Amino acid sequence: MGMNLISKSGASFDLSGGWWWFYRTLAEKCGWKPKGTGKPDHLGKMDKWTGGYDSCDGQTVHDDDARALGAAPEKALADPGGQRRT
């Protein structure tokens, strides 16, 4: 499943499912620790939400989590061999 990323300003970027998986894996290898997503607005109070990043259901990512996720490519480029990663 692809992912449609939309900023608060309305700018959007679409990724295929494979690229979304790659990006998230890269981010985790660069130190990103997922905090979980916010429940989509269309779900009711009784609907359960796991906080996952694997679906395109209108969930939200909190600002600090989005910034950390967005920093992953720069970290990977700065350390392409992974010498400074844990």
C-alpha cells in the first residue's frame, strides 16, 4: 500500500509501499524511534487505533516525530557506511 504524506500547509508527497518501507527502515537505522501515529479523525471513540505507520487511513504524525523521520536521509548521507550508527 502506498502512502500519501500531507503537511499542515497542504503540501503532499506520495510514496509507493516499497519506498515507504525503505524510508522507514532507513530512518530506524539512523536512530528514529517511532512514537506512534494519532488516531484518524474519521474513527469514532469506540474504534481502536494501534498507532501504526503501515496504512494510509488519515492518521497524523506528531511534529517532533515527523521532524526526526524527515532527518533520516541527511543522517544516512552524512554517514553512508553506518560507522557512527548504533
